[in-house]
Amino acid sequence: MVDIEPRSRRDRYIAICKPLHYGTLLGSRACVHMAAAAWATGVLNALLHTASTFSLPLCKGNALGQFFCEIPQILKLSCSHSYLRELGLIVFSVLIGCGCFVFIVVSYVQIFRAVLRIPSEQGRHKAFSTCLPHLAVVSLFVSTAMFAYLKPPSISSPSLDLVVSVLYSVVPPAVNPLIYSMRNQELKDAVCKLVS
């Protein structure tokens, strides 16, 4: 197996399942296209939500019980019926998120099938150590974000909303660099030395 470190989470499939084709399938042009598509989708989604949210009249004050402006919390302050437009955008965002999640799951099924065919135990361990932490972070993000946006109002409370929003907005970006840096052997040795 060719020892190629994946540059992003989208190219793990090719790095593990088609390692000899990695350079031709994922050249710099393909990486730029993937990054541009991700950025464009995120910016479009944010612009739609921002424009819709700022057009809502607020009649229940302007103080939120959060540390940042969450759309469901802002909708609670609205006194107009135009919040249905924002709910439509949330459904659109959930559909996009579910589509991405299905794509990730299908990719990882293919990755795990390819990894299980690797003859050496060390090769399988290396591939799983790359994939499993990423899958755990993505699962944490998707499950807590879906819970935050799709939970019934009857179980909503300010403290629960705050904890859930921290779990999907702060923890995954904070944990990702830690996961990838712990794959560095020098850092592992330094942490072991520090602990002992």
C-alpha cells in the first residue's frame, strides 16, 4: 500500500481504496474544486439564513440565553409568522447536511471494505487509526446539531440548549487538531514523557 497522508476528509476514500491512483484522481485542481464547492455551499447557506433572520421583527426583546446567535433562539424572539420562511431554510439545511452525512457513510463503508482486505495487521491498524477518530467527530457534530435543531420544544431548556450548541459548534473544531496531532509520533512521545 502506498503511504499517502490524506489532505482532507473527502480524499480518504481515494487514499485508502485507490492509493495508486491518488495523484491522478486528486490533483491540485480536484482539491481546489472540492474546497470551492464546500466554501460556496457554506457561504450560500449562511447568507440565506442571515438575510431571513435579519428580516424577522423581534417583539420579545433582543437578549438570548446563548453565547452566540443561534437561529432557533432568535426564532423564539420573533412575533411574526414569517418565521416559516426560516424554518424552510432550516429544513433545506438539514437536507443538505443529511446528504453530506449519507455521502460520508457510503464513503466509509467502501473504506472499511477496502481496509479489511489489507493483508497486513499494521496496514489495517494505520488505516483505521486515520478513519475512526474522524468518524467519531463527524458523528458527534451531526447528532448534536440534529438534536439542537430538530428536538421538540417540550424538552427545550436554556441550559440544555447551551450544552448542545457547545457540543456541535465548539467541540468538533477543537478536537480535530488534537486528533490529527496525536498521530504524530514525536508528539505522542512528548505527551507520554509529560504524563510519566
